[in-house]
Amino acid sequence: ALEIAAAGGHNCLLIGSPGSGKTMLARRIPSILPDLTFDEALEITKIHSIAGELKHEEPIIVERPFRSPHHTISPISLIGGGRNPKPGEISLSHYGVLFLDELTEFKRGTLEVLRGPLEDKNVTISRINASLTYPCNFMLIASMNPCPCGYYGSINKECTCTEEEIQKYMGKISGPLLDRIDIQIEVMPVEYKKFKEDKPELSETIKNRINNARKRQIERYKEEKIFSNSELTPKLIEKYCIIDSKSKSILELAFDRLGLSARAYTRILKVARTIADLENSDNIESKHIAEAIQYR
């Protein structure tokens, strides 16, 4: 799931009990992010220069940013602002990752300000003497426990929360915000045998696949002036995400069963386009649609 997220620039939510590896996985995403293009590097460097975060020894930023603000962050620090409006964490994460660990610990009002920027890929800060627009095309990676005690649905430990407590806890994340997160996955604890027996893939191997998928996207969208599948507008989705009748039937069934929104429809198509790119497929097939649906 994180490979798909990195390849297409998709938002991702990791839900799991304490110790299942959510934070560890998220903090290792920079090791598989695709290489920056020169145009992307220039944009990132401009934003960090305006914010006064550019180091003298590093005149141009060559790696995708990874920002991980604490849950006590204010809405202004997150989206930008102040007396002299400066870029916030979402703009400093431009073409990189904004990681929100323990998502439910953030104030609801702080999280709600993300809704517009996640959709528009830019944020406008208005003051009496000026109105500034900063780009914020970032990957939102978030992690959270499934309940206050952290063990709802766990096969290893019994949950001690009441149904009311679980609903109140999950209610801290609004439906409209969840709707904007393309990939939502459950992270299960790793068994001891897996530690000893499994030989995991190296980040370098995964990154090569991601770089190939991103090159396909850059080539496909060179006339559209976008870099990844996550940036596709509804109009561009119609042009580049054509699906066959079997795929349409699967989507129709999913909508009836899961009660998905129109926004979820576009998100599924974007993720399916990325899955197809990772498989070096020019067309979106029914298996790609089915896989994209299971990530919601």
C-alpha cells in the first residue's frame, strides 16, 4: 500500500494497535520516494527560502521533504499565516510527505483546515494588507489506533473500550477528511516467526519500481504540467483513466455495498491508475480497480 502511495503521491492512513509498526513504516517512506525532477526541486527550494528554512550549505533542495509536526500544532502553523504570512507545514511538505502521527490526538479544528488544501493542492492566506497563495501538493500519511485502549479488533489482546468510547474516538476524524484519504489500511502486528524467517525487500528495490512508475506518469502528463496521478482533475481522469465494462460493474457493486461518495470514485480511479503503472500496464484492468477498492 505504501509503495502505491509513494508511486502516485496518494494520501494514506495506517490504522493498527500499538507496536504494530505504523510509525516505523511511515518514517521509512522517504527511503522509497521517487527522485525529484528539476522543476519540483526548484519549487520546493523557493518555498523553503521564503520560510527562511534554506540552509547556506544547501542552496537547492534535492530530496523530497518529510515533515512530522507534533499534535499540539496550531492551525496557523499547519496551513501558514502570521502577521507576515509565511508558508506552513503543508507548504513545507510540497512534493513530499506530511506525517501526522497519532491522528486522533490532533485537535479536530486543526485537522479540518486540511480539507481545502488536500483538494485544491494550494492554500490562500488573506490578511488586511496582502493575500498570498502557496502551493501544498503533499502526500498526507497519518497513523492512529482503532480505539482509546488501542486493541479493538486485535487478535493478541482484548479491547477494554465500550462501543460508545470507540465511536467517540473515531468521531474525532470527520467523514469529509477521511473521504480525501485515498488509501486506508489496517496494520497487523508482526509475528515472531516473520522476524526470523522473512527476508524483506530492500528500499532500493522498491524505489526502482516507484521511479519507473513515476517516469511513466511524468511522460504521460508532460502536456498537462503535472507530475503524478494524485494531481489528476476530474476532466483529466476522464481522459487518462478509461475503464472497461467489467471494471465499471465492479465499481457499481462497490458503490452499492460500501456507500461510496463521488469523491471516493475519483480517488479509486487514481489509485487504480497507479497500480497499473507499477505493473507497466497502459490500461486500467478490472484487477487494478478491485485492488484500489480494497484499500478504502
